[in-house]
Amino acid sequence: MREEEIEKLRGVVRDCVSKHLYSSAIFFADKVAAFTSDPADIYMQAQALFLGRHYRRAFHLLNASQIVLRDLRFRYLAAKCLEELKEWDQCLLMLGDAKVDEHGNVYDTKDCNVMYLDKDGEDREINISSAICFLRGKAYEALENRAQARQWYKAAVKADPLCYEALECLIENHMLTCEEETSLLSSLQFAPEDGWLSSFYSCLIKKYDKENVVEAKFRELEKESCSTNPSDGSIMCTLKNNTDLLACKAEYYHQCGEYQKCFELTSVLLEKDPFHLKCTLVHLAAAMELGHSNELYLMACNLVKDYPQKALSWFAVGCYYYCIRKYDQSRRYFSKATNLDGTFPPAWIGFGNAYAAQEEGDQAMSAYRTAARLFPGCHLPTLYIGMEYMRTHSFKLAEQFFMQAKSICPSDPLVYNELGVVAYHMKEYQKAVLWFEKTLAHIPSSLGEMWEPTVVNLAHAYRKLKYVAKVFGIIYFISPTFFPLFTVFWEF
């Protein structure tokens, strides 16, 4: 067969893949590979088999070719077949020997040169080494070696910042502390045209900074624009209404306690994109904080119908029952969510909270400890463990866990508030004042209803220390209308 005819058949294969006609793609790719025996055509045939879910056959084809031993693309695709077959140890063996340090730097690699098979040359590619590091991370996570998984995910992002999936795993699974996330982002080497991406990534990490700092990040991203038609400057597109950016902003509102503002934003976003799952999770959390049980019920019904195999769906059901205070049922559904996905942090925390709501401390502690082990970058499990110890008046133990939570996330004001409460109960009033003042200093937005108890706690600590002027100042700050009444009835 002439080269022109073979090239036309290659075009047919590519078109079949683009139209998701995988059986046709497999049929014609097999014939092209038979005619040419070219490594690029064998790779194209394996790709068609992989997309058609013939993983065993694709792996056999790749493994039978000696090229798999000296070409990273063949090796990577073969490892992807083993990933789909859940053969994780074999997947790691296929990817080859390599070591990584705690900072995500890879060494002792014996990878060979990469052949760029059937590539356009004009498209920007993600580094194949980054993809391999990410796949190693997934394999180690599936084997429950989360320490190695964390290091390989970091290596994947460092090898190529465009590998968003690796960064997403690190952030969503709470594998890094606040400081580690910041350090990782500062170490990434972005291309000159990727300034917007650097800003976007900085918005994804934990958002307990001051309001002006976080809002400035969002404004910088919203200004990013490009002309869809260079000859017509009137047609512009920006990230201002991008769903991912809006979901990120909603998450910020939730973290700083502005639940109503968060709920309003997620409601608008879900009207635009009702299947945006990250936004759905934030929407559920805000609805539960606001006690919107009807909204939780409707969301849970829709999610179970559309995504019955996702942990998020059954987490939503658990949130509904938690909201209406049927804690036994909520535990059942939180447990189902953890069984479907053991790496879904909200389900573990909800599971513990449902036990804690009925003062079943041992079971709550067990759930929190599991969450703390699985998600070392999330400070909430250790914070809740401290709260449970405080509920049983074990103040010294509570303080230890609060300090541990502070080391993981030193910018969350709730941690400082709990440290102040513990110090107050231990009659260390000077220390309590210090912690309550730090709480107010770390509040990421203007003082809202959520933080009024902290102000009252601070006033009580001042009262114990006989700081009369400061107490009256706080009373006037809270309620200037009733200030004269407080001064009449105030007693030390």
C-alpha cells in the first residue's frame, strides 16, 4: 500500500477517536500497524485499544514490543493499562526505578530518551516525566503509602506546573500543611505566559489570610483577559465569571464564616453549572451551617440520582439528616460515603461530628483520629479531638491537640479561640487574653456574628484580670445602646 493511502488511514483512525468510534479506530489502527510495523502506528493502535477499554489487549501489544523498554510513552501507556486493571505493584514496576526526596526532587532515574510519536509539534505538551510522577503517586496512594504518594505528587507538579491533577490531589486530600503548600507554590517554575496560572494556584490553597490579601488575589485573576479576535478588540474574555474561580471564592467565604454570602454565590454558580461538584460541596457545607434543610434534601436527592457511586452524594444525605438532628441516620450515610471513597475528608469529619453531637466521645475520637492519619495537612481533625477533650474537662490534653492544629494551620482563628477557652478554664487569664486577641487579629474578614463569642470571651478574661476600662470598652463595642445599663449592674 502506498504511503498516501496509509496516511489517509491514519487520518481515519484519528477521526474515529475524535468521534468516539473506538471499535472503528481499533479496526483501522490494527491494519495500519500491520502494513507499516512502525512504532508510531503501534502506539496509535495501543491508544485506540486503551480508549476502547481493552486494557489487557493494549498492555499485551505494548509489552510484546521491545520499544516499551526504551520509550517513555510506551512505558507510560502500559502503566496506565495496569492502573485501570488495579495492578498497582506491576504498574510501579513498569514505570521503572526512581527515588524522590521529601521536597519532590527526583533522582537516580534511568529513563531513556523520549520518542515523540505522531505529534503535531505546535501543541504545548505536559512533560511526560510529570505524568509518570503523577501515576507513581496514584499507585502509592492506592497501596495506602500516602507519604510516598505525597512526594511523587509534589514531584509531578515540580516537573511541570501544568500538571493540575497532581496539585489537586495534594490540596483536596489535605496532604500538605499551609506552610508546605506555600513553599511548594513558590518553588514552581512557571513559563512567562503562565502568570495567571501562578495566581490561580495561589487562590486554591488554604485561605485564612487577611481579607485584603485574598481579595487582591481574586481581583488580579479577574483582570486577566485575552482577545478572542485580535482584529476586533471589542471581543474580550476574562476569568471574572469562570466557574472554578467563583467556586474558589465561595470556599474563601465559607472558611472565613460568611456562610450567607457563600450560599448566595454557590446558588448562582450552580444555576450556571449545576454539575460543578467542587461548588456543590461548598454549597452543601454552607447550607448545613445556615440550617437550610430543604435545600439539603433537594441537593441530596439530585446527587444520589445522578452520581450514586460518588461519596459526595451520600455525604449530602448525611448532611441533611445531621441538619434535622437525626444523627443515627446521618452517621449511616457518612459511613457509606467513607466506604465508597476512603479519601473524602468531609465524610470522615461529618462522621465524627455526628457521634460528637450525641456525646459519644470514643466513636467521635476514632473517626477524628482516622481523619488526622489520612489527611495530615488538615488541622480540623486534631482541632475536633481537642474539643472532645475539652468537653470532658481534660484541658491539658485539649491544649496539646490545639497546639498541634496550630502547627498544621497557624492562620485559622478558630484554633486560637479554642486555645483561649482552654486557658480560661485553666484559670490562666493572661494567656487567655493573648489567645483571644490573636483570634481577633487572624480573622480574615470584618468581625461578624460568628466571632461575637470570642469578643465576649475576651471581656470575661479582662474581667478576671480586673481590667475594668478594657471590659467597658468591649461592652461599648458590642452594644453601645445598652452600655449605661451594663455599667449600673456590673459587678466584679
